[in-house]
Amino acid sequence: MTQWIKVGAVVLTLVVAGCQTARGRHESNVPPQPTQPSAPASKPGYGVVTPPLGEPTPVAPTTPVAPGTDSVLAPPTEKVLPNFPKSADAISGPAVLSLLRSAQSARAAGQYAQAAGSLERALRIEPRNYFVWSTLADTYLRQKSYDQAESVAQKSNSIARGNVYVLQENWRVIRDSRTARNNPAGAAEAQSRIDVIQQMLQPAVLPVAPQ
Amino acid sequence: MKAFFIKIRYVVVAALILLISAAVIGFSIYLTSLDKEIRARFAGARWALPAQVYAAPLELYPGQALDSATLKHELERLGYREQPEPQGPGTFAITKDQALIYTRAFNFWDGAQPESRLSVRLAPAGITEVNDAVSGKSRDIVRLDPMLIGSIYPQQGEDRVLVKLTDVPQMLPRGLVAVEDRSFYSHYGVSIKGIMRAAFANLMAGHAVEGASTITQQLVKNFFLTPERSLKRKFKEVCMALLLEAHYSKDEIMEAYLNEVHLGQDGNRAVHGFGLGAQFYFNKPLSELHPHEFALLVGLVKGPSYYNPRRNPERAKARRDLVLQIFNDEGLIDDAEYKSAVELPLGLAGKSDGVARYPAFVDLVKRQLKGQYQDNDLTNEGLRIFTTLDPRAQEALEKQITEGLPVLEGQRKMKAGALQGAGVITSVDGGEVLALVGGRETRYAGFNRALDSRRSIGSLAKPFVYLTALQQPQQFNLTTILPDDPISLTMPNKDVWEPHNYDRQNHGPQPLYMALAQSYNLPTVALGLRVGATEVRKTMQLAGYSGNVLPVPSIFLGSLDAAPVEVAQMYATLAASGYQSPLSAIREVETKEGQPLSRFPIKVKQTLPEGPVYLATWAMRQVMTLGTGRSAYNVISPSTIVAGKTGTTDEMRDAWFAGFSADRVAVIWVGRDDFRPMGLSGATGALPIWSKVMRDIGVRGLDPLPPADVEEQLTDTATGLKADAGCTGAMLVPYIRGYAPTETAPCASILAPVNSAVDWLKGMLQ
């Protein structure tokens, strides 16, 4: 029985990871908007070349459903989920986005100290940017600083104001850190948080996959 | 007879030959040993290189709150020169709404940033655009080169900033040759002509008035020899000069000379080489010096103390102008340049603009490195240390402490200089130490009160008593009513402890938050006794207190010692919602070649629960609006929400204020080194300085958004019960979710049923 739960958890993990990676992909397809009032609209430079901030692994993107577009069949719970920003683009200034891009290319090259340095620069500019904290947490995870990865993910959670996309990502980091530190009970607890978020996000996906 | 003489002659000649041979052999051995010495010295690292300490770089990006005047000030502090048209790195032009900046190249720890020409658009609120002035392309973020704030040199030691000959403007070596050693490029280390000239001059004068040292000889003297004057030493000098020339090129000798020469003294720090000389006298890199500045440095070689431009400006100017004359004769500058150059003042940077500006902060840097690096590594290896110092924050802290103390002395009719002060500013998220002042003489390394003055913290301890209680939501909340009654405690040693309120009055029962806001002692002790001293001490330790105090009730009122930096650590944990980041003054350390050695990444650990910390800081916000800290809002804009706590110790020996905004923590201490009472409380002594510092550094106000496990409820503060619109003076108070008072206050009772009916209806409709 527990064996099956474990298998289920692993599958779910993969799915969650997949959804996570898809997030960044998807976001990059959306024409970015100037995020700062001070950024002049005539300057198309800001954010246009933003590479995906999620992982570059290609995964089938989930198709988002705009509220009310599909049909009356869409369950009303869909509207309960507030419109949380899904990527850093929505809440960050151009300087922070630029540093996030540097961090991302450093991460891709396996230069995690370099990436952390850029993220720390970004945090000095926007200390409450929970996306940046979240990326820093994941960077620590890749650096195998599991202790810091979990703490920083918790910190991101505490300022994320209930943003389920960020929370989900942070709980994934926490789960993996706990797994790496041989804390299966803690990892399972983190997984249960992910499951709850998954369920919250579920109705939005269901109508397009009616089989 | 004749034969006898011939025999004698042979003997003499043989003896002479033997003697000469012996001398030649002896001399050869001597030369070989000298040669060995020279090679040994020149082959490896020629100098012990002090570590160089840098401030945090200024970042330019759209949205940065930096107006024209502030940016100009920042650039000038970095030694950038204002020009009508920026020409070359380290220059700028600025108006109210635009700045053109020609930035310097700099090797940052994460990569080199080339020099660039920037066009920065400015509005009163800050930077709106940063563009490359050449291509017109927008730049998202650009770092300016960081300020060199000090170096870690050995006691009684030589300090220098190494330069390469290829990076040095030609005017300097050519000027030096013209002034010091005209035949440098043609002689073999010594100049016969020079010696003859000097000998003649000395003969005429009857004593030694002129040296005949070539640049090579001067280098040898500085490098290998003691300053004693003797024929023997002179002989050695000549031999070594010849040997040096035989082994090394003129360029190598010139480069060594540029880095070796002594150019001044700063306390026990010896300023060596032109690289440091340029920083020390002009606060900019050698490559940016103008002819009159080069001339001053070249002139100093003859006698850095005799021609000390700070002490003997007129003498130094005469010497400089003479050197400029030689520059002109040699064709290094034309007549027009010469004429304008001699008109210029010396153009010295203030001594405080030199390299040892922030001794207290560099002290902290050294201590943080202590465990990781040997003293020798720091003083010899030329490490580059990138710190967290924010020069703007540092300037504000220094200014408010040095200007604030004389004002306080005036108010209290104290002798000038009687008071001392210390202060710390840190960031909230990440725990970076941005500024540190260890005493009112900010330029002198002395007793560093910010780190070493452990004094009683008084009421700064109270938030930790309240926070301990608020972690038990089933027992305590912000509106729990506390008694304000006399307390008498018999201690284990039979002493009786009878604390009093500061004003020696009793104020009647107080809601918990109000007792903290007004800093009442008796309710605090009553609360502390209910939660226990051990628990309170534990909360303090979780916040970052590292001292070893007994868990006795007097700690509720702060009878424990801590240095300002430790208080900053404790309050930073509160400011960061319970997530502690160990305070750090360093970001990165790299080798002199630019290889990263160690990074000090942001560390975060949740040590205190978020909800209760939010409640405690909510009460600390009330300190500022209706309690002992309210005069802060005479200085800080009332729209900027801050939280803090006053601290006053027995008989007013210490005045503290510690508090924070969303992004900054600041701690101020004012007191006397002799521990005598000074008649100042936390509110009258430390708070005025704190408020001005927070205003000057432009803090961001706290965001009054409660965390997920906190709910807010309208409460009647007189009873601590649930209130509604019918209650006058009701307050929206945060509670740990699920623990808000459910019982309705008398003032709300009439409307209560109606309200619950409305609630019920709402519930039905949802």
C-alpha cells in the first residue's frame, strides 16, 4: 500500500515538475508588457528578449483557460483562484529581470555561485520579490546546500502572499531538500502541500481535457 | 745587492699579484652574494601587498531612487570629475534631468565590466532611464566601480596599490626621468657625470648638499639597504645598481621604482608607490591624473615629509611648479598647458576622502575574515575584498552622530566631547551591514564601540518579553490586560528587587501592546514572570543574542549587556519576520589576479515564528505612533511606517534606540565612556539621531499586511473584547488566526445581534 503511495508521489512529483517547467515556457510566449510605470512604452527593449525563467527542458505546455471562455460547464470554483502572477515578469522591474536572466544563464552553465550572486543583487533592489527568493532557493538546491534551499524557500513562501504558483515551486524545493537530507516524513508533508495546490489548480485544467 | 733588490721586487710583485687575486676573488664572492640577493628579491613577489577593501558598488538602473544632486555627490565621492563634456573614464556632466557619465572599467568578482559612456535620465523621484551614450541602447543595470575604502596592512607597515608600467600615463616615467635622473636610459646604473656634478657642488658648499643617486640607485637604497650613510654602504649601493642593470631592463627597473617609492605617511601607515599616492592625495586612479597632479607626486619623491602638501602647501606648490617648469622644458607639456597648470591649486582630496576613511567598518571586515584567513594572507597577498558598506548610509550615520552629540551636550549643559555614540545600519533581508560608526571620531581607528562596547540594553529587551508571551496565543494577545501594580521580588540571594516605572507612577491596567508602547516596567515584569525568564532568554537567543546572561527576572528590563551590532542582529531578526540572517560585512573575496576565493552568500534561517513576530512588531509600530518613540514622526514622514523601541538604563547611563523599516534596521547608542549618568533617555538621546538617519537614507515604510496565520479584528482596547462600529476608540488589532477574542465588548452589545444577523445572511448568500 505504502509502496503505491510512494509510486504515486513520484509520478505526481514528475507531473508537478513538468507543470513547473511548463510555466516558464508558456510565459515566454506571451508578449511581455512594460512592468514599470517609469519604463517608457516607446522603449520596446524591456523584457522582450526575456528567456524563459523556468527550466529550459521542453515539456508539453498546459493550456490555460481564461475564465468564462470555455463554457458554462466550467465549475464556479475556478473563479475562487485569484489572478496570481505566474512569473517574475509581472512583478519585477527591468533591472531585476535583467539580473534574473543573467542568473538563469549562469544556472544553465552550472555556475551556481555566479547565479546566486546575480540573484542577491536582484534582492538588494527588490528585497520582497518572492520569485527571486524562489529562484535562489532552487539555486541552493542545485548547489546541494539543502539547508539553505529549504530556508530560502520558506522565506519566499512567507512573502509570496498566497501565490500558488510560487508556493508550489517552493514546496517542491523543500520536498527535494528534505528528501536529499533523508527526511522522508518531511518530504511527504511538503508533497501533501503540493497536492493541495495541485487540487486548487485542477479545475482550471479539467474542462480542456474532458476524457 | 742588485740581485737582492731584484729578488725583493719579485716578492713584492708576487705578493701584489696574490693580493690582487685575493681581492678579485673576494670581490667576486661579494658580488655573487649581492647578485643572489637581488635576484631573490626581484624574482618572487616583490612586495607584501595589503588586502584592498571595497565598498558596495553603486548600481544605476531605471527606478533607482537617486536624484541629480545625490548622483553628483556619489560620483564626486568616487573621485569622478565634473566636466562640461565628459572626456575619459572618471568624468561626468550633470544637469537636473540628465547625467552623462564616462565610467571606469572594473574587474568585478563575477566578471569584468569595461568602461562605458552612459546617459542617465533623471527625475526628482529617481532614475528613469539608463542608456549607452554611444549606441543609444538602453541598459537595464550598470554598476559603477566600487570605492576603495581601505586596506589591511601590517602594523607599522607599508601600504601600496600596485601599478603596471604599461597602464601608467607616459608623463609620469618621463617626468620622473627629467626630474630625478636625466641619463636614466643611457647609464649602467650609476652616472659618472652625476657623481662629478654632485661632488663639485658638495666641495663648493663644504658639505654634502646634493645626492647623485640615479633612479636605479634610489631603488636599490629603498629595496635593499638601511638608511645609514657610510662609504661602505655607498659602495654596496653602486655595486647593486650595476648588477640590477645587468639583469633587468630599464622598464622593469622603472616599474619597480614606481611601486616602491615612498610618497607620504598617514599615521603608522606608509604610503608607497604612485598607485596609492594618486588615491591618497587625489582620490582617483593614476590614469586619471592631470599634469599638475603628476607634478606634485613627482616633486614629492625628493622629500615626502618636507614637501607634504597637506602640512606644507606653499612649499609643495613651489616644488610642484618647479617640476611643471621641467615638464615644460622637456616638452611634456606645452607653454599654454604650463601656464594654466601653475595657476591651478594643489587640488588635494580631503584627507577623509583618502583610502582609510572607514576604520570602524574595516575593523569589522577584518574580524569577519579572522577565522578564515591568516593575518599574513590579509597583509601580504593583495586580496580584493568586496564589502557590503553603503557609502550613502555610512555618510548619513556619521553625519547624524557627529552633529547630534554636540547638540545633546548643549541641551544638557555638558562639557563638549563628554558624550560618545555608536551606530549600525543593516539591511533587513540578508543581514548586510551597510554602515557602522564606532565613536564620534569616525576617521580614527580607536575603541570601536559599535562592536566592543557591551552596555546594558535596558528596555530594548522588552519586545522579546512580549514576543515570548505572544507565542502562547491561547494565553496572551496584544489586547490582554496587564496589571500595572508594584512588584517586590525576593531573589535567591535574599536581595529584594522592586522595579518601578520610569516615571515612578502607576497607570492602571494596560493592554499588552500599550504597556510595550509606553515602555511600562511593571506590566512587563508581570508578564515576564508569567512566561518565565528562561523562555524570555531563549527568545533573545533565537533572535541573535549571544551573551551569557542568567535567566533572572531583571533581564525583562534589559539588565544584560550587548554591543550595538548585536542589538542590530536581534532587531534584524524581528524586522525579517523571524527569519534570521547572520550579519555580514563581506560579499566576496578574490585574489589579486581576480580569482574568486570565497563568497559570503545570504544565509537565512527561520528562528522565530512569523505570526507572533508580526504581532510584536505591530506593537513596536504603536511605540512610534502613540508611545515613547512618537517624536520620530516629527522627522520621518508619517506615511512611512516604522517600528522600534527606546532603551534607557539606570540613572540614564545609556540611551538606545533600535528600530526598522521594511528595508533597513538601525541601532543608535549614546552614552559616556566613564559610565556616568548623562540625563538622556532613549527617546531624548538616541531617537533624534535615529530618526534623522532613517530619513536621510530614504527608508521604505513597513507594509502592514499580516501573514497568513494572522487575522485582524476590531477590538475594544479598554476591555480587550470584540468591538464593532458602535465602539469609540476601537482598534483593528491583529491576532493569531483562531485566537481573536470572541466575547463581545459592552460597547458593541447593542449592535452585536444585528451584526451577527448580517453575518449570517452573508454566509447564506455565499
